[in-house]
Amino acid sequence: MSYLYLVLKYWRECIIAVLAFLLLICLFIQNHQAAEIKDQKRLHANYITQQQLAAEKSKVQAAQQEKVWAEQITKAEQNYNAKIKQIESDASDAQSSANSLSKQLSIAKQRLSAASRETVIEYADSSSDILESCITEYRNVAQKADEHAADAERLSNAWP
């Protein structure tokens, strides 16, 4: 009861003490929240810095990858151009061989009319053998062309 008597007697001082205590609690909470905000701002700044570094690193890696791809494309183009030149050279050689063969066949036709029967038979046998060899080569070339077309289609379909 004496506590109640003291509280009632000094009610103003008690209210001031309670308010002072609440003020201290509010100051503590405010300081704690201010420290938390500082920490969050620091963490956010670190996060932004890390993201910027990661973005720059990604840009550098992308530029390096683009450079590698550009080099590969350039090398492939150079190889392609070299192969085209070789194919054109081979085609030119084949054309000159075909022209030479045509000339030889023309001369053989002229001589065939005056040749003996055995020579004509031998000529027909040789022509048959040559024709059979050509047919075999044409089949092989056609097979290789079909295989190449299938490979090209497979690579085209597999490319992302």
C-alpha cells in the first residue's frame, strides 16, 4: 500500500519517469533501425557493384566468343574459297581431258570405217569396257553426292 501512496503522491514524477523510459526505448529502436538502414544501403551498394562487375564480365566474355566465332567463320570461308578454286581447277582439267577424249574418238570414228573386222570388234569391246567403267564411276559419284546431301541436311537440322 505504501507503493500506491507514493505513486499517488508523486504522480507527476512517475509519469515523467515512465515517459522518459518510453523515450529511451524509442531512441534505442530508432538507432537500431538507422543502423539497419545503413547496413541495407551498404549491402545494396555491394550488390549493385557485383552486378555491374558481372555484367562487364559477361560483355567481355561475349566479345571474346564473338571474336572466336568470327575467326572460325573467316577460316571456314577461306577453306571454302580454297576448295572452290581446287574444284574449278579440277573441272578445267576434266574439261580439257574430255576435249582430248572427244578428239581421239573423232579420229577413231574416221579410222573405223577403213578398219578390219577384228579391229572393229576390239574397238567395240574396249568401248564397252570404258562405258562400264564410266557407269561405275557415275554410280560412285552419285552415292557420294547423296551421302554429302544427307550429311549437310543433318548438320543443318542439328545447328541451333
